Amino acid sequence: MAVILDGKAVAEKIKTELKAQVEGLKTNGIHPSLAVVVVGDDAASRVYVNGKIRDCAQVGIQSWEYALPAQTTQQELLALVKKLNVDDEVSGLLVQLPLPAHFDEKAIIDAIDPNKDVDAFHPVNVGKIMIGDYDFLPCTPAGVMALLDAYGIDVTGKECVVIGRSNIVGKPQAMLLLHRSATVTICHSRTKDLKEVARRADVLVVAIGKAEFVTGDMIKEGAVVIDVGMNRRADGKLVGDVNFAEAEKLAGYITPVPGGVGVMTRAMLMKNTVQAAKRSASRR
Ligand code: NAP
């Protein structure tokens, strides 16, 4: 039976440490804060935003939520982003994705000040990840690395397979593993013999968005299995991209869903917001 990588416990520990840091910063006149912009009434976005606001309160970070109606125009959203960019009270800024279909998401991300881009989606921050010169790391891959670290799992020289090549998870995840000297393979929907490639992995990270897609026959005995996926099954149950019941029999370590990567992602957003406040103070 696999060891469960308890993201909930690790995330709580990180948030407790951040809370103490925030208290210290406040005594020095530095007040970390986060502006969260959400457009429309996507139910999943609503849940994520509520979670972020709650985390801020827990860690002592001031937060503002800007909930805009679905019919908001590109120009109106850009104007709000530009206003928040120059607001000295705001240390971190994010626009909850996905945006309604009429928005040019890329243009909105490009408009965010890279110094406040706590999601690390701006091209400047993405480029910095490539060269290993980080200000902010994207929250999900950073959360995965923090979870591996918390359990003393060293990826140096290991075969790491990342399934999924999105800009927000798969690609930066592969890069972070590479920076730790893992041997990294990235798979996607056109990968041939996916099963064979996955079965080579000492560390398998799955981020594809398909409920319980990775089955036991894709997992090497003793592998570390990181399930990034979050999918709502027809019966309402939240499940990952990995068939947990099959995988846990073979894996050495495995993340649960929920309680694995998702909560770590949220903790990393808090970490990035504190980092943004510190960096902003050092520029003054
Ligand atoms: P995405 O942008 O839709 O990307 C999915 C990736 O999976 C693509 O690269 C796609 O390949 C690949 N893929 C799809 N079907 C495949 C298959 N049958 N075999 C191999 N590869 C396949 O998704 P994402 O934003 O990265 O999110 C992935 C999952 O993680 C979702 O369930 C999402 O909800 C979850 N997520 C969780 C967190 C968290 O905090 N836990 C954060 C972000 C996302 P192609 O490029 O070839 O199309």
C-alpha cells in the first residue's frame, strides 16, 4: 500500500509558517494583499475564488474580490487590471480563469504587471521559469515540488514522466523537475505507447483532465504518483486523473483527490502573495 502524500497537512503547515511571516512583515509596515478578479458566474471559479479569499483571511493577507458581470467588456476588464497594477496597496493580482468566451485571455494576462502576477502566467514569469531565475512559480507545479520536498522525495536522476503539456501545469512542471536534475519526459494526447512510457516513471505526474484515466497497468511498482486532475464524475464525486484504487496498490507514494495537489496549489498562491509584497517593499 502506498504512502499517502497528505497535501492538506503540508499546506496547513506552510500556511501557519506564512501567517507568522505576515505578522512579522506587518510590524515592519509591509502589508501583503491580494486582488482577485472574477468575471461571470462559472460555478467552479466561484468555489476557487471563495477558497482563495478564505486562505487569505487564514494567513492574515488582506484581500479584495472584484466580481464582475459576465457581460463585462475586454476594455473594462483591462481598465481594472491597469488600475490594480498601479495601486500600491495591492501586492498580488490575479484574474480567475477561464474567462467568458468573448475575452482575449492572453491580452488580459499580458496586461498584468509581472511583479504582481502571483499566478505566474505572464510571459515574463513563464520565461524566467525556463532559465531557473524565479520570482513567482506557477502555483500548481510549485505545490507539487513542495509536497515532494515535504516527504523528502529527491528526484535527482530519476525518470519523471509528466502527462499533459498545458502552459499552467504540464510544461512548467516538467521544467521544475528538470531544474532538480530529473530525467523528464512530457507526454500528451499524441504520445505513442503512453502506457509503456508511463510505466517507466519513478515519478509520474498526471495533469490531463480525464477522470481516472491512468490505470494500474500504467504504474511502475513503487512509483511516486502525483495526481493533478480534478474532475467531477456524473455521480457528483470529485476524482483525479488517476484511478486511485488501482494505483495505490502499486505506487510507493500517491496523492489523494481531494487533499493532495489542489490544497498545495492554494498554499503556493499565499506564498507568492507574500513574496510579491516583500519584493514590492524592496523596490521602494
Ligand atoms: P489542459 O489545458 O486541458 O491540458 C490537458 C493536457 O492533457 C493536454 O496537454 C493534452 O494533450 C493532455 N491530454 C489530454 N488527453 C490526453 C490523453 N488521452 N493522453 C495523454 N495526454 C492527454 O488541462 P490543465 O489545465 O493542465 O489541467 C489538467 C487537469 O488538472 C484538469 O483536471 C484540471 O482541473 C486540473 N488542475 C488542477 C489544479 C490543482 O490545483 N489541483 C490546477 C490546475 C489544473 P494535448 O496538448 O495533446 O491536447
